[in-house]
Amino acid sequence: MNDQTMLALASKMSALVEKFERRCEQSGSELQRLSQQVPAVVRQAANEQLGRLPEVVLADVRGGIERPVSDYERRLREAGEQIHQSSLALSAQLRRAEALHRHLIWKVAGITLGSLMLMLAGSVWLSSHYYDEIAKNQISAALLKAYNEADVTLCDGHLCVRADKSAKPSGEYVRVKPR
């Protein structure tokens, strides 16, 4: 997965969790509000009907009220079950998202650690390589400095040296007289 896909997935997952939390809060407050209204609505409707109807009609009204109330209670139960099922599905989806998030964290950590190790190995190799190059160049610099201090010139395409006759010879070589 590339970084953009992971960021998009994390963004979608965050939006989904936020939407789930809002819906849970709305559903809870809606259920609480509805459950508080049911007794008052039923009581008010019953009082109005009972106050206006004679005793004979009162029995019919009670029978008529019981059915809508039971239907309403049934619908409330069904709505509660649907909310419960939805919350279980969302909870399962959230668990899957959390597992995916953990896997992504481990992958990112592994890639980061591998990259750091590769960079460390590369820097050690480069340091070693350039240390050797610097040592070679220091030797060359010392030799060039000695050549510069010596009285050396080209004579008919050959190297000519003015030797220091006061110095002791060192094998086949004679010490060069400084300029």
C-alpha cells in the first residue's frame, strides 16, 4: 500500500468511527426522548377521550388505545433491535479496522527500521571507503609536497635532481637538496 492509500483509508476509518459515535449518541438521546414521551402521550390521549365519551364508549376507547400502544411498543422494540444489530455490525467493522491499523503500524515500523539499517550500513561503507581514499590522498599530498620542496626539473624529457652531497646516501638513492 502506498502512503496516499493508507492516509485515505485512515481518513475514511476516522470518518466512519466519528459517524458511528454521532449515530449512537443520536439514537440514545432519541430513544430516551421517545420513551419519556410515550407515557405522557398515552395518558393525555386517554384523558381527553375519557373525559368526552360516555361509559359505553369508554370501553371501546380502551380497546382502541391498547392496539396502537402495543403497535407503538412493538415498533419501538423493532427499532431498538435494528439499532442493536447496526451497532454490532459497526463494532465488528471497527475491530477489523483496528486490526488493519495495527498491521499497518507494524509494516511502517518494519520499513522504517529496515530503511534506517540500510542507511546505517551505507554510511558505514561510505565512511570506510572515503577514509581509505583520504589516506591515499594524504600519502599523495605528502609525496607532492616533497617533490615541490626538492630541486627537480626535466632535462631532455628525463627527471633531473640536484642532490644534497652533504647527506648520506640511502641505498641507491641520494638525498635531494632542497630549493
